[in-house]
Amino acid sequence: MNHKRIVLATLVWLCLGGIASIITKLWIFPSQKKSLIKDTSSLTQYKYELHGNYDMFPGYAPLRSERMERLLREQNIKIVWEDDKADYVLRSKKILKNEVDIAVFTLDAMISSSLEIGEWPPSGVVVLVIDQTKGADGLVSWKKSIGTINDLNREDAKFVATPKSPSEFITRVVVNQFNLPRLSSNFLIEANGSKDVLSQIKKYPNKPYAFALWEPELSQALAIDGVQSLLDSSKMDGLIVDVLVVSRHLIANNPDLVKLIVETYLRTVYSYSENGMVDLIVKETGNKKEAERIVNGIQWANTLDNFAYLGVTTGSTHIEDMIIRISNILTTTGAI
């Protein structure tokens, strides 16, 4: 597919979906909300039971929080989440087949996984920017084997990463932005999620490898004596961006339900102060110090942030610019 056509189609897909989401706060009038709640309040069971796919990345903690579940339950909505271990191709397939109603993606993974299954434009619609990572995704190495990124400029150097995921995308950012002419074109060793990458770090202390992972495994990797950070997403503004995606079937048949879910999520995120978010992550990691590091590495997007991403207000990189940069990197490194 022509690169310019990819970029153009992606922009249209994202902007239309995004606009539909961030005007939720403005366009769900109280009368509409009361009508929807009234329609469901007399039921003893959930009126709406949806199925979703995600992984255990901490940025999605508000989505799976008890608070979000309670707010949805009050409106007779239930989302049954499945942890697919960051299998983004599987997510795209399930969205396409309407086996999943809602899912999370990074922008790069949404593009590459959709093309992988031969579905373009993507079968899902972006309705919300969840977060940007500012250090919660990263590339590490054994210092004795790879001291700096420049030490990857050798034929036997490899990146260990999860395919079609933000960890693979980080490796492609490195290949795109650093001068590594001796690096083999077959530079990727595929892993099965961030936990698998962590296990491979421990297996290969003497190999010229770099390992790409996300939190909480990133913090766990850096706690290993001799392991260092080579690069993290704090140096990649606008590149590692998580979004919420719904199936076209769901948004076409029940847009009010989609709007209500988006609004409920935004209310949930707003309800957590910075300390509240740390407490939420501690429930998952069991380690406050680790949770604080994770929270510092994730910038959750609220309603005003979503306005800025779409250019309604200023203050953030426009989502179109993010997509163009991501598409260029995926194209020049041979991912698409």
C-alpha cells in the first residue's frame, strides 16, 4: 500500500473516531443520560455485557479498576476483560470478527496489526486517547555486553521484543534514529510479552542483545544488578500512545452506549489524584516504590488532553503529527 495513502487513511480513521469521543463531555446532555439510565434501571441483570481485550500494562489500571467497574455497574453495564498478553494481531482479528467489542492499542500496534491481517482501514474506531508513556516503555541491556546504543552496531546484535507491540516499535525507533549500519536486517528476536522479555534478560547476560519491555517488568529489569537503561519513552514524545478502540459494529448500533463508557472512563481517571493513581498501581504491583516509578512514567489523558490531541485546544502534539511520525518510522524500518 502506498505510504501516503496509509497516512491519509489513518488520519481520517483516527480523527473521526477521536472527535466522536472527546465531544462526549459536551454532547451527552443530562436528558440523554437520564433516558439511557432509565431504560436500564429496572433490570436485575446487566443490560449490556461487553467483551474486551487488554494486557496488564499499568496504564490500563483505571479501565480495570473497581471504581470503573462500580460506575459501569450502576448503569447496568459490564465489561468482561481478557488479558491476551499483548497479542495485538489477535486483538485486531477479534475486533474484525466482532468477538471483542472494545480493546486497547498503541497507535503503532493498531496500524501494524491491522495491516498484518490485511484489514485497512482498521476494523475498530479510536474513541479515546488513554495515555502517553513518558518512561514506562524502555530498552535495557546488560552493561557488560552493550554499554551504549552505539555498541549495537555489530552484525550479531539483536533486539528482543514482542512483535507488533510498543516494544518492537521502540527497537524500530532506535534503528531509525541511530546510525547502526552493521546491524543485521534480521535484528528482531520475538518474545511473547513483557514477562517473556524479562525472562530472556536473565537467560542472556553475555549476548550483545537489547531488550524492549514495558512496566512493571521494566522496573523489575532495572532492579537486576548489571542491567541498565539504554533508552525509554520519556525521550519519545508522541510516539508511544495508548488508545481505546471499539468495534465498528458497536459504535454503529449503540453509539449512546459507547459515549457512556467513554464518559465513565474519563470520570474514573479524573477521580484519581496523582497519589490516588499510585495507590491504584500498588494494588497490582504490591510495591509502592515501583508504583511511584510507574506513575511518573505514564501521562494519563483527561478530557482536556483529548481536546488538545485533536487540535480543539493547544498544548499537546496533535494526533495527526503523531501518526505521521509513527507511520514514517514503521515504513522506513520495513515494518509496513
